[in-house]
Amino acid sequence: MSEFKSGFFVGGETCNGRVLIVDDEPDIRKVVRMTLQKAGYDVLEAENGEKAIETINTGENRLLLDVIVCDIRMPKVNGIEAIAYFRQNYPRVPLIVLTGFPDTDMATSLLRQGVVDYLVKPVEGERLKASVARAMEQRELAHL
Amino acid sequence: MASPPSTRVAIVGAGRGGTALLDLLHQIGTIEIVGIADLNPGAQGLQRARELNVPVYEQVADLVGNHGVNLVMDVTGDPAMEQRLRDQIPAGSDILSGPASRLLWELVQHESALQAELLHAEKLAGIGSFAAGIAHDMNNPLQLILGLAENLAEERDLDTVHLQARDIIEAVKRTTAICRDLTSYSRRASSHQDSRVAINSKLDEALKIARYAVALQDIEIRKGYQPDTIVKGNPDELLHVFVNLITNAVHAMGDRGTLTLETSAIDGVTQVRVSDTGCGIPPELLGRIFEPFFTTKPPGKGTGLGLYNIRNVIHHMHGTIGVESQVGRGSTFTLTFRHQSDPEDRSVRP
């Protein structure tokens, strides 16, 4: 078995899993972190697709990252490009899109690529947590 | 090669009609205005003519008697003027006066109103493309506000409450700034007289607006501004021109590249340059880009009126617009304005 759900590993503390939030707005990363940390998740941040790819390829994250929450409109490597990379290289890590611009065509295309949820800002904390929890379940199923 | 001017026109009467006629005819390359005459030395058309380097006369005879005039346009509204002109004009020249002159004046007014309508319509059509940018800029602060408010409902630490409440206030201010920018941009260009416009800050304002229409985050923006660069024109129309040139440049680059904005004022000539490192324009299309309804964009993506309207605005300001382009390397649009000295008016509009 090469991959484990990170909750088993984080030293001594209760952790429901590790989430990477990718968004160019520090404010968004701040509130998403706040919401998810309160729900017991370990949260990592990246400010664009390039940084996100760097982060997932760093050390234990290769194995321990459970869910990615990703914006679309970002500098350098944008959300679409980053998602394509994650789907190809980390197909077992569920992806949630959190975008400021609702675009039906884009949502359809992303869901077809295997994105598990397409959330439009502003999204309520409960809705975000439910989405991440569902993605975590999917992640666990991927290990079975 | 441009053909030589074919019609030499003299304008008699420098009131509103004469001024409008002067402004219109001055934009037409095949017409040479040999002068304008009015008994009233303070007439607005004479002032305008001086700005345009068109000779001014107090006496009609001095204007129409020579200069090889082909056509005298009488916009005085004085019924006796036509006969006086007939006695003074050289053989072979024509007079346009009375009802014909009145009709022409009405057509000029109509044309000017149509151009203003077209400009506004094209601007409103363009605002549709702002949706993505507006959504991004509105929904991000709204996400922050919602997230913080949800947290505040349970937060017990008073310092955190204060801090987050302040964050909410700042986020609300950001969203109101978006509405302010857009309502000011979407309004109809004010019809006030041309004023002195500070070009550098107008370009910066245009960048702010263009952010809604195009993704600028991967565009490197270089500015080469000469301080205190000023042109005379309508500030709202100039803003529209700059927004249009910037969004065109970014479209040409496919959201990645370098956008260069430059201004200069040398020897009475003021220039604004907008350059991109985009796809460039093929030489066979260069001559057509200012034509109305000419577009290389797919249906529904462009009205084909952007550059046409830009050229009209710039011509109305008695400036010129030029383009240099290399396929695969990029394009540079250059606006050139000859300095029009107006020592009495030092006011600069934002």
C-alpha cells in the first residue's frame, strides 16, 4: 500500500485530513483555512497553480495530501492548468473548485474531468465543510 | 500615396454653426479650409480656428477674394450675405448658403449625435465582457465577509472580534469601489467642452477598468510616463479609448506578455503609445482595422466598432492614430496630438 489517509499520521492531534487551498487572494485562503481548521482539518496554502504543484510535490505531501480546493482565475499557472496537472499526476486526490465566477460550461467540463464539486464564492462554511467531508470519503474509498 | 486636397473651403460665420462645420471639415483629408471669417473677434469659431492653425479674418472680402477658394460656406444666417458674397467671390467658385447651408448644419449636428450614440452603444456592449472580472472582484470580498461573519457568530475573543470586524469593513469598501468605477465608466460621455486631461492618470484609470474585461495577472505592465503630460479633449471619451486599446492589446497577447504604456511631450507634440507583445496584425489587414464593423474576432466577441470609434474620438481631438505591427511580435498604437496653446485655461480635469 503506497498511500494513506493523512489523518492516521499527524502526530498525536486529531486530524480529519490534510487540505491544500489554492487561491491568489490571501483573504480567501485565510477564511477557508479558518473554517476548515475549526472542522479539524490540517490546511496548507498555495497562492497559484505553480506553488500548488510545488507544494504537492514536496516531501510527505505527495502521500499525505487528501483534498485540494482550487480557484480558477489565478496568475502564473491558473486553476484549469493546475487541475489538469493534478488529475494526471495525482488522480486519487479529490479536487474541489472554489471560484468567483460561475461558468456553466467550465463547471461541466471540470466535473467531467473528475472534479468532485464546483463551488461558487461566496460559499457558506457548512456547504464548504460538507463538500470537503464528501471529498475525504472519496479519498478513503480510493485507498480501499 | 494620398491625393492632394481637392476642395478649398472658406467658412463665413464663426458662431455655433461655423464652429461645428470647422470641426467636421477639419477631419476630412480631401478638404482644405483656407480660412474662417466673422466680424465678432470673440466668436467661438475664431478661437477654435486659431487652435487648429486655420487662418481667421474679420472681413469676409479678405477671405473669399483670393486663396483660390472653390466653395464658400455661409453659416451667418444673414439673408443679405449671399448677395454680398456673390459680388466678391472669384469666378468659378460656389456658395452654399440659406436653406442649403441650414440643412448642412443640421446634418453635421445629426452626424455628431450619431457618433456619440455609437460610442456609447459600443461601450455598453463591451461592458458585457466585464462580467468575469466583476464577479471575481465582488465575490472574493463577499467570501471574506461571509467567512468572517460566520466566525464572529461564535467568536469569544474580543480582540479577534475587533480585528475581523475591521476586515469586514475593508472588504465592504473594496466592493463599493468596484461599483463606483463601473458606474463612472458606463455613464454617457459628458458633453462639456473639451478640457485639459492629465494623460498619465487617465491611462492608470483605464488599466483599473480594463482589469474587469481582461485577465491582467500574467501581463507584465511597463510604464514610461513623461510627467505632466496633458492633452485637450473629452476625459470620458479618452478613458474609453485607453480602455479599448489596453483590452485589445491583452486580447492580442492571449493573457500573457508585456503591455507597455508610454507618454511623451516633445516640441509641442504629445504622444501616447500602447504596445503589446501579442500576435500582431497581418500587413494585408492593417489598412482595414479602422473600418467600421471590421473585426477578426469570432462572432459575438467583438463589435468591430472599437478602433473605428477610437479613430473618430482622436480625429475629433484633431489628433492622429497610427499603428505599427509585426506578426508574431506585437503591435504599437500611437496617438499623436499637436500642442494647442491655450494659456488662459490651466485647469486640468481628472
